[in-house]
Amino acid sequence: MSTYMPKAADITRKWYVVDAAGKPLGRTAVQAATLLRGKHKPTFAPHADCGDCVIIINAAEAVLTGKKLEQKTYYHHTGYIGHMKEIKYGKIMKERPEFAMKLAVKRMLPANTVGRASMTRLRIYRGAEHDQAAQSPEIWAF
């Protein structure tokens, strides 16, 4: 019996809507990363980009459990000497909840071309409305 190798022509992509309202940010990011990667399909192969497209709505209503709003920090470097910046997640969730969700999903994907290609199929919205109605997305319940 031979191992199945997915071809680019054989891959069919579907659109899914993941609602983050009232759910932990990390749990929502795990579901989105699984769908983007294609691990829910029986034709999954780790070297091939066979995932689906994901729309995350209500990112502003995602919940961080425990004391993460006060204690968890996001670090980034500007490129200048001594310019390491840190921002608390409380401020990020208040001002840019889409960025916090995108960061969580990105860090759950592989750091290679498959992960970068998967991130292009992710759409995140602060509220309940999205622009992908023409793709007729299905609701993904978890």
C-alpha cells in the first residue's frame, strides 16, 4: 500500500467561520490553526498546504483567562540598539484585538513556507460582520 501524496490540483478549499465571542483566545486560535493547516482532513500531509480558509469574528470579545491581561506581555524589537518594546495584553486586547488573535494563530503554525501560505487564508474581524459572504462559509462549532 502506498502513501497518499496530495497534489495541488486535488486540493479543495472550503471557508469556515469561527466565532470567538466568550471563548478563550488560545482555544479559538487552536481551532483556526487546525483548519488553516488542514489537519481535520483525512488527506492531510505535513509538507503540503492543504488547509482551508478561516474567518474569525468577534475577536474583540475573546477572553484571556487568569491574570493574562495584566501579566502577559508582547515583546518586539524596533531594530535600533536598546529599543526592545513591551506591551501588556490588556492594552492590545483593548486597542487591537485582531492583532492579538493573528499573533496567537501565527505562533501555532509552522515557521516555514507552509505556515506563511496558511496565514494568507486567515481573515480576522473585530465584530460580527465579515466581507466573505460570497464564499458561503460554514460555521465551525467547537
